[in-house]
Amino acid sequence: MRILVTGGAGFIGSHIVDAYLAEGHEVAVVDNLSTGRRANVDRRATLHEVDIHSRELEPIFAAFRPEVVNHHAAQASVKVGQADPVHDLEVNGAGTARVAQLAVAHGARKLIYASSGGTVYGDPESLPVTEDHRIAPRSNYGTSKYAGELYVQLAARTSDIEYTIFRYGNAFGPRQDPHGEAGVVAIFAGLMRAGQPCTIDGDGEQRKDYVYVGDMARANVLALAAGNGLVANIGTGEGTTVNHIYRVLSEAIGNSIEPRSAPPRPGDVRNFWLDCSRAKAALGWEPTVSFEEGIALTVASLD
Ligand SMILES: NC(=O)c1ccc[n+]([C@@H]2O[C@H](COP(=O)([O-])OP(=O)(O)OC[C@H]3O[C@@H](n4cnc5c(N)ncnc54)[C@H](O)[C@@H]3O)[C@@H](O)[C@H]2O)c1
């Protein structure tokens, strides 16, 4: 199958590219390398260093004629989205509208879209959070990622294209940027390896849903053959505390430096995890890599 992966030089997208190549698919990547890296892209995939807003995008669709378009390119930082809401919406809202339009115009049969389970629901009314939870993002990023969902569904409603939308929990694994603001695992691992202290906000007992990137990539493989019209959470259904992350990573890396503590972050949600039974029912997907196994794989990749 010919598959175009936007954002395929990024953290999650590059694992999806690897998973598609392993299944024997032909893969093209569109990425402007704003946060992604050329080195993340397997040589068997064709990398087009192109912005999703650029005029150069349409000829790529015309020449490659993707059967599936997997849209992972995004402004992926909550912090950047707060500082520059217009840029955030341009990339995540308008950019998704454009990718969806080109996918339809060039005859793709399916569009797969990466949304954000951690931000579109806002403060959880109950746990675990199901897909039917009210949508009430508390950030520009969560709002623009949801706008992307609406454009994907609009394309499906007004053409023959199918879609799967994934609402991801907090991804972790190899290739996550240690300088990014979202990935506590990558940030802690980077600091520990540099012999510097980590900072734990509040009491460290806040729990979020951390899902291993290889499991996320597998969901994107399953969506090639199933899950049409599906909006599904992709997480573990469990919360992991920051203190636990710190302990497991310290052991894996051999860190003995004590962490610093900082006041709780204002507005931070204390407990958040996703119900993922819909992805299991529709795709036969469930996470297979435990948090501890995922940390071992992540640390091994750093050597
Ligand atoms: N990391 C997470 O925990 C998480 C959680 C929920 C959703 N997501 C979503 O998953 C996707 C991938 O996230 P990630 O963590 O791998 O982030 P990432 O920053 O590593 O990947 C995004 C990729 O998109 C590229 N990109 C950005 N703007 C572009 C543009 N205008 N044109 C072309 N390419 C562009 C970047 O260079 C990068 O390679 C994003 O859509 C993000 O919103 C991530």
C-alpha cells in the first residue's frame, strides 16, 4: 500500500513509518523538520522536506497518489500553542483541513489523524475518560487538535474517504526530544544522563496515562484494515505517577542524584487516564509494553 505520513520525521510519526515499512508498505514522508529530524526517517521511506502549507505539497500527492494519508504533522507543544495561538491554529487546524482536502482530491481511501486525548477533554469529570466524555479543552493546542478532528470528519461526510482518529495519551519511548516540554520521561532521562537533578512539581503523586510509542504505532497499522469512522483513545487505562517514573528511570539509568521539588504547576490536571476499550473492540488493539518494559527500551536506545 502507498502511505503518506505527515510528520513522519517526528517522534511518533517516525515509529509509524518504521511499522509501515516492516509490513512491506511503500512510505512517503512530508515533514518541514521544524521539530522532526532527518535521522529519524528510515532510508527506505522518501522524505519530502516540505511544509503542509506549502505549494509543493499538492505535486507530492499527485505523484505519489497515496492510498492512505496518515496525518501526524502538528504544532505539538501546549506551551507554544499558548504563546502563539494563531500559529498553533494555522498548523493544527488549517493544516489539517488542507491535508484532508488533498487526500480527498487525490483519491486516498483513508485518512488517519493523531488527536490528543490528554487535552481535548479538559478536566476529567470521571476516570477513566471515555470518548463520550464532554469536549472541553483548556488550551489552544487542545482546541486546535479538536478542530483538526472536525475537518477530518467533514472530509469523510462530504466525500468517500474513510477516517480513523486516535486520541493519544502521553507518548514515551525512543526518539522523544529531551528538550521538549511535554515528555517527562525524555526530560528526566536527559537530565539524569547529564548528571543533573530533575525537578518534580508538587508532591509527584499526580498520575497521567503514559503509553509506549511502539504500541501507538501498532494502532496505526491496525487502522489500515479496520476502524473506519472510529474515534478512539490510545493509552493504557492506568495512571502512572511522576514519582514512579522518576524511580524506574533512576534505576534503569543508575541515577543517584536527589530530585528537586517545585510548587505544583497552576492549572495542571492531577489525575488523568483514558478508557481504551473502544480501540480494543474496534481494532483488537491494546497496549502490550508495560511502563517498566517501555522505560528499559527507551534507556537502551540512548546508548
Ligand atoms: N507526544 C504525545 O504525547 C502526543 C499526544 C497526543 C497527540 N500527539 C500528536 O501526535 C503527533 C506527533 O507528535 P510528536 O510528539 O511525535 O511530535 P513531534 O514534534 O515529534 O512531531 C511532529 C512532526 O511534525 C512536523 N511538522 C510540524 N509542523 C509542520 C508543518 N507545518 N509542515 C510539515 N511538518 C510539520 C515536525 O517537524 C515533526 O516532525 C502530533 O499530531 C501531536 O499533536 C502527540
